[in-house]
Amino acid sequence: MKWKRSERLVDITHHLLEHPHKLIPLTYFSDLYQSAKSSISEDLGIVKETFEEKGIGLLVTVPGAAGGVKYVPKLHVEAARAIIQELMEELGHSDRLLPGGYLFMTDILGNPSIMNRVGKVFATAFANEKIDVIMTVATKGIPIAHAIARHLNVPVVVVRRDSKVTEGSTVSINYVSGSSRRIQTMVLSKRSMKSGQRVLITDDFMKVGGTMNGMKNLLEEFDCSLAGVAVLVEAQHSNEQLVENYLSLVKLREVSEKQRTIALEEGNYFTNGGF
Amino acid sequence: MKWKRSERLVDITHHLLEHPHKLIPLTYFSDLYQSAKSSISEDLGIVKETFEEKGIGLLVTVPGAAGGVKYVPKLHVEAARAIIQELMEELGHSDRLLPGGYLFMTDILGNPSIMNRVGKVFATAFANEKIDVIMTVATKGIPIAHAIARHLNVPVVVVRRDSKVTEGSTVSINYVSGSSRRIQTMVLSKRSMKSGQRVLITDDFMKVGGTMNGMKNLLEEFDCSLAGVAVLVEAQHSNEQLVENYLSLVKLREVSEKQRTIALEEGNYFTNGGF
């Protein structure tokens, strides 16, 4: 079957979107469509221009025999800002207030469309970093970790509070939770990471940063290094911050249980290098 | 700015892929590109043909003033079979064998590309069902639930073993785990579901089906109904099966710890109505 340019454009777009951060040789497309490389190059030129114009991402071309094209998800700054604004509006509803000043966020973490956009916002910030693995802690960080991972094309590892037989051999550490100063345990399957990997850690919520700090300590046990920290919502507090370099989308400034108000502001995403 | 057809095709493809199972009015595209509806219809005709030819999915056109176009992810049967075969190969490596005859699957659940394809296989099977919510139990079902949810454009709710303050008010039930016959507890946030919703339940592994059955019981507490059951790996056993109607991708027939062999076969996906 002979493919028309219009059909190739649709199929190439789908293929690239399904394989972010993966180098695809031009011969893959020219063989698939039985088209000359020059035609494929023209196709990719159109895709590249549209992806950049619309803030879908970049198409990076690597020349040479081992070369090809790579789709790098990257939002425009206005789109990232709009997603963060939408999150703040969503989170600001007073019926999210729980006893103790906690914020109900489970529905947001369960919304695949919001998670997809949050993932792309973080993938944009880490588009040029070398990241091998995304690490989170069970349970609520998992959707965020997977959303980022899909855009960066790297695996997710999940730290647990308890050891399970289905994890095989594990490495376990104790750490001090930030706010309550309690000793807690973290467990990760030994097979999860290889030494020397660069790890992005993420979670839905961070106050003092005890859990994040625990994950940082766990990285050392695996001889891995920290590539970045991504937080959906950080909370204002007066204690010493345990994690210094992180990106947050939203900051919870103050909660009044009595007046049922939630004060939010933009996180440090834009000021701390998200763009 | 005036958009060319080639650019519109790339952008329409991206927009549809990002919004599965969502009705998009033709005016959305004609306003966005400042193009006549007849041009947009032609664009959509090309996208539709390519999506169907390549097994990306269907484009369903709803006529009339409230009409529009809807992208329904749907694989070709050969693609679904190839994904299941790949899973079986992945799962069949003898180094996955854990003490007690368990299978290490954590890396597969942490692989966003495999999860994306698994999600599309299940989304294909449930493409014509009315599904409002996808339910799973923490921790390992979460990536599968989110992968399916993204293709069906519905929220995920996560059942937990324990109640947490950040969940707000919860509903809790006791159930009997299938194999060990122990009484266990399941907890779900009250805000998770509304009465009358149709729920697809999913998990990474099922033996007798105790956990699935527990989730079914939990549905009743919320006056919700079961729309389907999706399992990544089911295990052969001689007990009475607690869940009758389910789709599985892979069946674990036998494990020999001594000989370090794993016997797998295709699950009931194709025989039980996946296609």
C-alpha cells in the first residue's frame, strides 16, 4: 500500500506521541511507508513546526547513521501556567477542607486528564535532564510518578512502608518524618534500581520534606543520585526545610478550619527553574 | 494565522489522542483554525481512515447541532494479541520466580510504555460499555487502573487497606481473602463515587478472586454496579472461583520452584469477549 502524505502525517504524529524521548531512525518511517527519506524529512518538518507552534513539544533531529528524530514533550510557558492556575482553582474549593486542616486531593490524583497535564508540566521542566528512574512512595504519589514517567519514557519505582513477598529481596531504611518527628520505615525492592542511576523523586504533598528526605537517603543505599524533586502541593510551615532543591506547582499558604478558607499561591515552579 | 491542511492534521491528531471518549464539536476545530466546516470534515475523514487502518482507534461522528466527533481507542485484534504475547514473554523469565512460587511483576507495573499498551488492550474491550469509574486496590493495581482510565477518560478510585485522614469520611467493609480465608478490611473515601455509577474493577493479579469480590461488595455499599473486571495475570487454582465474569490477559498455569520454570498461557481475553 502506498501512503499519502496526509495519512503519513497522522500516523507519524501518533507514533511520536506514543514514544516520547525515544530516538526513532528515519528508516523506520521510510520502510513503514515505503517512501523516500526526503519525503519523510519533509513530513517531519511539518510535524516539528506544528508541535512547536502549538506547544506540544520539540522534535530533535540527530544527524548521522545512528541518528533519527526524537519527540521531547515541552509545553509553552503559558500552557504550564494555565494548568497550574486550573489546579489552584480546583484545590481552592472550601469543601476540600478536612478535619485537622488537611486538604482532600484524592479526586485530583484520580483524574487521568489532570494527571496527564501535571505530568507534562514536570516533564517540560526536566526535558533536558538525564533521568533514568522516577521514584515515589505509595500510595498517592503513584499517579503523578506514572504521568511524568510516560512523558519522559522512564520506569517508575514505588517505595513502600512495609515489605511484601511479591517484591522479592528489599532494602529497608529508617527515617524521621518531618512534622511528627516519628521514626518510620521505607522499603524498596532490590531489583528496582541499578547503581549509578539518576532519579527524580516525586510526591503529591510535601511539608517539611521528611518523606522526600527519606527517599533521598534510600537513593544512597542504591548508589544512585538525585536528579530532581517534583511536588504537586507544598505546604507553608515554619520549621527547617529538609529538602532544598525542589519544584512545586502549588503552595498551600494557610488553611482556616474555622472560616473554612484555603489560601493558595503558585508554587516555585517558575521561580526555581521550571522554565 | 491561516492553518494549512497538513498542520491541521498534525494538531487534530494530537488533540483527539489527548481527549479519548470525548465528544468534540466540529466548531471547536473550525474556530481554532478559522477554516470552513467542510474542510474540517475532510480533515477528519483522513484522520478517521488512518486511525482505523493503523488500529489506533475509531472516530465516531455524531450528527446534529449537539454533535461532533469522538475518538474511541480500539486496537486491531492482532495488535492486542501481540501485546499479550510480549507480556507472556516478559513474565516467563525464570528470574521472576520468588520464594513461595510468587512472580516478580513490579518492574512491569512500573514500565509506562507496557502499562500504556495494557491499558489500551482493556480500553478496547470496554470501548462500547458505559463505564463511569475505574476501581482498584492499593498499591499495585494503580498503574493499570490509570492506564485504562486515560484511554477511557474516566476517574480512578483507589481502595485502601487502612483509613487515612486525607481521605475524609470513609466506608469500610470486611471481606474474606480468597486463598488464606482471612478476614480483611477495605476502605474507600465516601466522596469517591456517586450512587448509580457503573464501575470497572481492576487489579494486577487474581487467584481465587477474594480481593475482587471484596471490591464488588464495596460497590453495593455505594449503590454502584459492576461494569466489568480486568485482570493482568490470573493464577490457575483448584478452589471455587469467586468472580465469574472477568477478562485476563495472561494465565499463570504452573510454577515449579524446584525446576525454576513458569508455565504461562493466554488469559481469557479473547475467549471471554475482549473482541
